Amino acid sequence: MTKPIPLFPRELQVLLEHASTDHQRNRLKSLLQTLSFRRTDEEFGLKHGATWKMVNDLRRVAKGEGVDLEALRVTTSFVEHPELPSSDTPIDELLASKRARFSRTKAAKDAARWRKVRLRGGGPMGLLCFGDPHIDDDGCDIEALERDMKLVKETDGLFAGNIGDSINNWVGRLMRLHANQSTTATDAWRLAEWFLKDLDEHWVFWLLGNHDAWNDGMEVFSRMGGLVKMDDWQARLALTFDNGRECRLHAAHNFPGTSIRDKNWGEKRADAESYGAAQIYMAGHLHTAAMQCVPCPNRGKPIWYARASGYKAIDSYADNLGYSRQTGGESLTFIFDQDADDEMGFVTGFLNSAEAVDFLQFKRERHEGRSRQHGVAA
Ligand SMILES: [Fe+2]
Ligand SMILES: [Fe+2]
């Protein structure tokens, strides 16, 4: 057995940094393994003493550069660690996976943007959009919510939208507020599911507000199994009717921007930011109601800006900040008369759901009368 020559591993490792060719580096690595000049010479087919000379040459170079080799000659013992395989995904696979993921994400986002939602049945149609429900809150006017749900279920041609914040779903330091409400977290989720399923086939859109998304709420909502596709915060829809007429609706839990002089400031800003992409801009979240219709001759149609106050009629947070209590405007209802002669008659908005339903029923009866007159099925 060859007696190890007192070579110093730490010194050899520093000399490795001073090697100028791969051949030199490979010989030094062999020397680190064998700690034998002779065996390294044999491995590389060199004459005896060649590796010893190379090491001495490198020592001179390192010394010339100010390296204190003596300080590195502390021990001839060292620990040799095995080379282990990495559990990491190779970078090429990682990049390929990320490219495929982005492609799927973009395709899904693009398809959802201005997706065509067809309202079938013919004649005038309505869309009742529930403002922030906060169903589990003790301040939620549950009777008003049930009243509007009943209108949707019992009115022919009336569909539904949800602007978000279906439940409180308190998070972080706000979780202490669960102690101030009589509905438990479990019952809150049961109420949300009841709200979804009770109007299942009527939903045109369902937004997830900030409260909904807290505490993995997005995941819980998406697995409730309703018919409607749930949207995170906002949805851009192209509502289409049997005769091909279309109305673009941009619904968001909230749009950025507020003004004490104009409660629809955020919706108008969204209109400006989107360069007039939609005909209706609607939001919730701030628990204030307002609705405006602005005829836009250059766009050939009136534009609607609307905000629902929601069903949280008693709000201690708003009371403490000195905001006035909202009455009315819990929901926003739009009536679409696809057979209207002009754009002004095509879309009509209401802050009062009962009035909107009366208007829809009048329009549907008139449509049926006209259809009978012309011998066409309504
Ligand atoms: Fe809210
Ligand atoms: Fe909100």
C-alpha cells in the first residue's frame, strides 16, 4: 500500500484555483483523491515526478500572488463527501413547464374576457345583480335578499348576478369579529352554498369579493359545484340575445377611484381606462348605491354606470366612521329589450328591483301581444 505523501487538501484546493488548464485541474483532482504523486502520474501516463513538478510550479504562482500556503498546511486529514443527485427539477424541464403553464393561463384568461353569455328565450330579459350580500352578518337584511331571490325565481326572463362579498369570512385580526356575530363560520359557508344553489340555473355571473377570497375562500367557492363560472373580482361579459343583439357588461367588485361628488366615479374611470369597451359598468364593495345613464352620441349608445349598496343594511363600521346609512339600491337590475327600435330602448337600469320586475313584465306582455298580432310565437 502506498504511504500517503503529506499533501495538504486545503492547499491543493487553493492550487486548483490557480490551475490554468483542464488537464492541470484534472490532475489536481486526482491528487486530491489519491494523495499520491506516483499514482496520479500513472493515471495520466506521465513520467515519474511530472505531477510533483506541476504542484511546485503552481505553489510558486500562488505565492507570487500573495497566497499564504503555510497557513493552509494545517492537516493532512479531510472529509470526502460523496456527490449526491439533486432532487431539483432540471432547469430545462422547469422552463418547459413554465412555458406550457403560461400558455394555458393566457388561453384561459383570454377566453374568459368578453365571453359571450347567451340569454335564451326571446323577448325582453332582465338581469338582477345582487349587491354585497354579507349573508352571515347580523346586519344583513335577509328579508330583502330573500325578496330579490324570489323575484329572480318567479319572474320569467329574469336572471341573476352577484357582485361579491357573499359572506364576511373574517381574516387575520378581523377574525375577532366572528365573536360579534351570531352566525358561525360553518353556518356562513352553508348560507353561501344555499344562496348559490337556490338560484343555480339563473346565475349569469358570480364575483368573488375581498371577503370571499380571504382564508382560501377562492378555493372553497370554486369547489361548491354551482353551474356558474366564478370570477375573481371582475367579469367582462358580452350578453347576447336570440336575435343576435349584444350588450357588453363590465362587472367588478369595485373599480379604483372615488369622489364625494360622484358616487359613480370609479365606474366612469373604468370606462375611460377601457376606452369605452362596455355599455354597462357596475360595482359594489363601498356599500353605496348610485346609477347614471349618459347618452353618448359618438358611441351610438347610452352608457350605464351603477353601484349597488348591498344587503348589509346595518354596518357598525360605517356608523362609527360617520357615513350615512344606505336605504335602497341593494341590487341593480337591467332590463334588455332585444327588439327595441333604438339603443335608448335596448337597456334600462333600475335601483329598485320590484319596479324593474314590473317594467320587465309589462315589456314581456307587450312583446307577446305584438307577436300574437303578427302570428309569431313569442
Ligand atoms: Fe362588502
Ligand atoms: Fe368588498
